[in-house]
Amino acid sequence: MTPLLREVGAPGPRDYEIKARSRLTELTSLQEIEYIDFLPILNDAENSESLYRDRIRLSPAGNQMVSQTICYAIRRFG
């Protein structure tokens, strides 16, 4: 799941977004579904704002980062 730009950095996601993310993580774990939460990845990015086109949509650089992360996960988990 890719977060909205306002979720990245401070002050972070809103309470209902934290709850939804937690529920999704729990569900995917119970169902043994590989899940990538991009919030921590984007929080670690040097200039995360450049990875967004606007408040919602990723920029070409953001899409490239997501694609590379998914490719890495596919190779790692098969």
C-alpha cells in the first residue's frame, strides 16, 4: 500500500489510517499473503516529496521505486 503524501514524515498517518494499516497487516499475515507497506520505505527516503506527483499520485520516480521494491520482493520470496 502506498500512503498519501501527508502520511509520510511528521505528523504521520491519522488514527483511522493507522488502524486500517494494522488490520490489513494482520489479515495478510493470517492469510500468508506477502504484503509491502510502503510507508516505512517512503519515510526512509531522502526526498520523499519528489516521489509524488501530487498529494495522492506517485511521480515517475515514485512508481520506479515501487516497481523496484516489488521486483525485489518477488525475487526474494519467489
